[in-house]
Amino acid sequence: MTGDILVALVIFAVVSSITPGPNNMMLLASGVNFGIRRTVPHALGVSIGFAAMLVAVGFGLNAAFEAVPGLYLVLRFLGAGYLLWLAWRIAHAGPPSAGGASKGRPMSFLEASAFQWVNPKAWVMAVGALSNYTPRDGYMVNVAIVAAVFAIVNLPCVSIWAGAGAAMRSVLEKPAVLRAFNWTMAAALVATLYPIFAGSFG
């Protein structure tokens, strides 16, 4: 991989990681409801889970989807169902109790890692990165470089959303305001399903 391609890859990783999507909407809501410390496993799961997904897809899993197109369709709609369930969890997170702890719990590291496999934006990012920034010469090494770049770049980018949510906690102290925020975030998460049903990822 040349220096020019590496620079372009880093820019792509930053832009695709920091722009709104299901991961960032959930991290923002988690920061508001649970604070930055309790959201750390969620953020780590997003970054490490996506890097692992890149390696798996780059090393041949994508061929399985090309051989059995219906497999990706099943994954797509399973992902849609899971997103709807996550939106319900966000909407019903509830205000903090008297002790300062919110109802419900933040997403765990393993849950966030597994979510990457049913996240439409993650698939677009993975396919875009692997198709554009992995020269055929030394392909296996280049896949590892792409995964490493995303593992390094993604965490600070998604953490900005969790941090922004945590910073908003004092503004959203009133239960009614917090409920409105949670329902808005849930609606935004559901809105990210539009490309699935519009066929943009097929």
C-alpha cells in the first residue's frame, strides 16, 4: 500500500466513522443515559468489532455472500429487526433514578461487536474500504492494514458521540426532556433503516 492510498484510507476512515449512523446514534443516547464511563465497553465493541468484521470480510466471507445472495438478504432483515429492538430500548431507557443511575443498561462490548454484522452502515464502510483501498499486490497485508487503520481511527471518532451525549446529561436532567430526547434518538435510529428498504445496500 502506497503512502497516497494510506492517506486516502485514513481520510475515508475518519469521515465514515464520525458521520451519523446507527452506532453513533446509540452511543450518543448511551452517553446521555449512562455517562461516558459506562459507555466505554460499547465504544470499544464498535471499534474492535468493526475491525474484526473487516478482516473476516476481506479474507473471504464476502465470497460467501456472492455465492449465496439470499444469505445477505436474511442478514439485512435480521439487522432491521435488531435495530427496531434497540430503538425500543433507547426510547424506554427512562430517566435516572434518585441515585443517579438510569433504568436499563448500556450495550455491552460483545453486543456492540456483534451488532456490526447487522449494521447496514458498517457493511457499506467495509465494502467501500476493501474495494477501494486494498491493492491486489500483497492483498492479505493490505486487508490487515485497512483493519488496523479503522481500529485506530474509529474509536476516537465514535467516542466523540458518547462524550457529546455525556456532556448533554445536565441539560437533559428533567425526565420529560430526557424522554423526548430518547424518543427522538429512537426515531433517528429507525430512520437509518430507510436505505435497507429503499434497496440502497443491495
